[in-house]
Amino acid sequence: MDLKQYMAQCRQRVDEALLSLLPSVDARPQKLHQAMHYSVFAGGKRVRPILMLASCEAVGGDPAIAMQAACAMEMIHTYSLIHDDLPAMDDDDFRRGVPTNHKVYGEDVAILAGDALLTQAFVALSSAHGTQTDTQHLQVLHIIATAAGAAGMVGGQIVDMEAEGHTADLDMVNYIHNHKTGALILASIQCGALLGGANKETFAAFSAFGKDAGLAFQIADDILDVVGDQQQLGKDIGSDEQRGKATYPAVIGVDAARQRMNELHEHAVELLAPFGKQAEALRQISHYIINRSS
């Protein structure tokens, strides 16, 4: 398969669905809605929603069933980026190649835009339609809410903040990565599999794949912050080291971090072996994730 074409097609479908699920920029309060649209449509790769659609497809489901949940995941991810970039947190000037939300709309509007995206995600989730059962629907809601909150992304974010400027060990770095970044990636894969009709054994396999893929994704980001190109990546480079953040390169070095990332990737791909050609998109996305750091 042509991964570039596959991801472009998925992005287009996700963008169209996001546009239909977000309030119009012309609707009152316009400034809030414009700020929401600004960050959602600032050129993200849509990795999380695409992983959800690909996971649904890999277990034999119709990706259209997972579209609203996939869009909800992208809203939650975008809200987290808006808040992460705020002066009270990482104080970043650029995201996805453009000025961060608070640089354009001010801190007050940026906070509210993030809040609105988080809650709009659950509007989309609670109104999702398709062939999923009520049980599946509730499972998806529970998985995503858990991944977004104190037991997931928010918990990882605060430990990340607390670790700044302190000596970190690998256990702390793994906790931060598995929660702050890995939780939403794992949830995307789990929800895609569930909505596609996965049984318990298949769900367990996809959960294991998602955990490894999520950690590999964040290690790749850690490496990119050291060796990447700001223009290519669309965000500030070298900020992790400047802030004394707990990262894989900081704890074990770039070479060892790359080796660990490759090990996780190889194990993740092995877990997909029983699913044959249906899981090819997931395999190639996993390759894409780690090759960003080459």
C-alpha cells in the first residue's frame, strides 16, 4: 500500500468530519470558535484519529463507524497542545509551523478554546452513530475519558512539569511518556479495535501493540527535539534540554534511546502478525512514527 496516499485520504476524511462536528466560526461567540478552528486546522498529521481508523479496519470493521470517536480524539489532542504551549506550562511560540494559539488569541481565549475542544469531544462521542452496541459505546467513552484525565494524559503532564530541572530516572520517564503521550495513542488503537468488533483476545493484542507504539512515538519525539529541524517539524527544537525535561536522550543518551525505540517498534509489529494484510496500514504507520527521527 501507499502510506502517503492512505494517510492523505484519511486526513481529508477526518478534516471533513471535524468541520461538521465543530461549531461554525461564524456562530457566536465567534472569537472562541475561530480559536478552536485555528489550532484544529493548523496542519496536524492526524496520527491519533488515523490510528483509530486503521485499527478498526485491521479487525475487519468499517472505519466510518469510528469516525466521530476519531475526531473526538483529535479534539482532545489539540486541546492538550493549546494548554501545553501556554506560558504557565511550556511557553512555546510555535506549533505545527504557526504561532501558538495564545500568541494569536491571547492566553485567556487559548485556555477557553482548549476547554471548549475537550468538552466538544464528548459532545461528538455521546452523539456518535453507527452499528456499535451500547456496551461498545460506553467502553469507548470510558477508555477515552480515562486516557485524557488524571489517570492518563493530565497525570503525565503534571509529573512532566514536576520533573523539570530534576534528575530523572528511566522509571519516571516511562511514567511520563506512557501517560502524557502514550495514553491517547493506546486509547485510539483500543477504541478502533473495539468499534471494529474485536473479541477479547484481539483487543488484548491491539492493547499491547498500542502501548509499545505509544512509547516508541514519544521516544521519537524526544530524539527529534535533539536532532530535528524546526522548519521541518513546525515547533521549537531543543526546548526539552533547555527546560531540563525528563526524556529518553537525557537519561540514556540518543543512541540508546533510538535502540529502545526500534525494539519497541519491532515488538509492536510482531504483535500484528496474526492479522495479515488487514493490519498493513498499522504496520506502515508504526514504521512512519519511528522514521521521523532518522
